[in-house]
Amino acid sequence: MYERSRELFDQSVRLIPGGVNSPVRAFGAVGGTPVFIRSGSGPRVTDEDGREYVDYVGSWGPLILGHAHPDVLQAVTSTAQRGLSFGAPTALELEMAQLLTQSLPSIEQVRLVSSGTEAVMSALRLARGFTGRSVIVKFEGCYHGHSDFLLVKAGSGALTFGNPTSAGVPAELTAHTLVLDYNDPQQVADAFERFGDSIAAVVVEPVAGNMNFVRPSQAFVDELRTRCTRHGAVLIFDEVMTGFRVGARGAQGVFGITPDLTTLGKVIGGGMPVGAFGGRRDIMQKVAPVGPVYQAGTLSGNPVAVAAGLATLRHVLRPGFFDELSRTTATLVQGLAQRARRANVPFSAASLGGMFGLFFRAAPPANFREVMQSDREGFNRFFHGMLERGVYLAPSAYEAGFVSSAHGEREIAQTFAAADEVFARMGRG
Ligand code: PMP
């Protein structure tokens, strides 16, 4: 059923490490070979064998309007006709800055980059430059891109500094990164009591989407804000995934927290490479050329990419957009949970805005340890069963899923019909 994809994959592995240009695409976690996508339209993608799928990956989050939205295509083509890149300021960048600062009141100034990795890396350099301190606090299971000092896991005990999770990262580079448990305000308090004067920044996914889907407790995010303020550390909300995805004001709007800096990506590029970091004016004024913290990019604020992002955001910011998207997403996850229950499969699910998590465990997880306790084998069977029936989920039990505004009753019904069959088989063992 996946003949052409298999052929392409066999050829790709000879020329591209693992056959892919980003690791999770390789199906390593779920087994089998990846499907090669030929095209996408609205809520659906078509693979190289001509099979169509309802898509819940959406390019890992950016495609909140679905694939090939006519307004986004129009913005891209008309902008491209005027030139692809200038390396000089454009009015589009100003428009994006206006839109971002108006939508997210915590952002007084903003700088555009080309990826989420770049956004977070730059924000952390800025936080260190602003505070003159070195220590970064992050949380186990949160992903912030692949810059060296963030490829780190917890040390051997609570409040010990982290160890690299990738070869090629010298231990010295992660020696200033403290890794704590997500949703544990006491650990945050303890870390600040002990290292408060050295902590430059706390960086957090304000809804974690890189260990499946984990909501923060209000006490947790409140503690982050209180401690950073008290100790003069910079609170960075990494909203690369959640920005314009869980609500028009991001997770910071949902939880009522004003971070000092915010990082963005994914939706703000509408499927093209755009990232951003921004926040308090006094901090942003430390960025070159006005300040001493260096940061640059040949293609930063690329006009074609920014045009795609602007066209996307104009839709996303319309009144009622998130009400409808949240409703569709909630219908999806509630319907799946109901069907699993009927089939006696241990399962739970959760969502916020257009982002969701499916868990092969009895209740939604609160931290990395609980995520790891889910039934991975169960997820893998579910994943392949759904794929065979034309539903494309993220190929890993540890990734969030995404619904777009193009997903409607037809797609949900198709997903439920597939899930009924797959859960029924799983329930029989
Ligand atoms: N931060 C978060 C929260 C992310 O989800 C991601 C990507 N999944 C990144 C940073 C890195 O973004 P990119 O892949 O665009 O470099």
C-alpha cells in the first residue's frame, strides 16, 4: 500500500542520513517507513502512492488554516513576483511587528528570525546579556530547538546541572542549564532559593507540546512569574508551538501571565520559515545594533515567508476563529476518548485551542515521568491502524497533534470511523 514511498525512502537513506531532514519524520518511534507526501489541500494530504489522509500533523503546527489556503498562496505568489529577498528592511516586516505587538501585549519590541531554534537561542543569549548571568532553567520534556545548551537532560539528582542528550555537545555547554520537573512549583522555589542570583532566565513551553501534550497548572506558571520577578531573572515563554495555536493571545493569554520575552515560530510563518523573539522594550534594546547582544540573519524577515505568515494571522485573528477551532478539536478528542472507553482501551485525551494530546494511559499526564508511563506499544498500534485507514497522526507517542480550521465534520467522522475499528481490535488484545 506504500510502495512508492518505500522506493523513495530506500533511495533517500543512501543520500540523506536516515532518509529524512529532521529525525522524527523517520518513523523511528513507531516502526515502518515514512509516507512521502506529494501534496496537501485543506485538512488532507496525499502521499506518493496517491492515498489520501486526514492530516493531524499540519507540518508540526504551522498550518492552522490547512494546506494550500488560497489567501496564503495568493500572498506568497504576489510577494514572490516582486522579488524573493533583499537583505534590507521591508514594509511587510513592520506590518508583522505591528500585528505581533498588538496581539501579544507582553511584546513591546520584536525581532524576526527564520526558525524556532533561532528564536529561542537568541532570546537566551539576550537574557544572559541583559542580566549578566549564566544559568538557564528549563523543564524535563520541553523542547526548545536544537541549540547546544538546550540539548540537555536532568542531572543525577534534583537541582543538579544537566547532561548533554546529543553527541557533539561538550558537557561544559550544558553546565549552566538546570533541568527541573514540569508542573512542580516547589522545585522552582528551591532552585531560586539556591541559585537565584545566578539565574539569567527560565524558559518554558507554557503548554508542553514536545512530550505529547501537557497543560501547566496555574500554580506552576504563577510560581515562575513570581520567582523570576523577585530574583531579577528573565521569564521566557517559548510559544513557538502555542503562539496563535491555543488562542489569539497564546498560552500567556490563556493563563494570564506576562512573560518578559516570548519566542514564536510555526503559525506566524503559515508554513514558511519565520520565527520571532520579543518582549520588554528595556530587554529588547540590548539587541544589536542598538545594544551589545549580537544577533543577525541573511534571510531574517524574508518577505515571502512573512507574507505567508501575515495572510495566516489575518484569518486567525478574526473574532470567533478560536471558538470554532477549539470546538472542533474538543469534539475530536472527546469522541476518541468515548470510543476507546467503549472498546475497553486505557486511553485519555486533552486539548486546548487547536492543539491536542492522545494518551494511552488512564489520565492525562502532568510531567515527563507520567508521559513516559503511557503505553507506547498501544500508541504504535493505534498509529499504524489509523494510517492504514487514511488518518495521519504524528509518528510518535510523544508529540502533540494539530487541528486546522479546514477540518470539519467530514474529517472528524472519518477519524471516528477509523478509530472505532482500530480500538475494537486493540480492545480484543
Ligand atoms: N520551541 C518549541 C516549543 C518547538 O515546538 C519547536 C519545534 N517543534 C522549537 C522551539 C524549534 O523550532 P524549529 O523546529 O522551527 O527550529
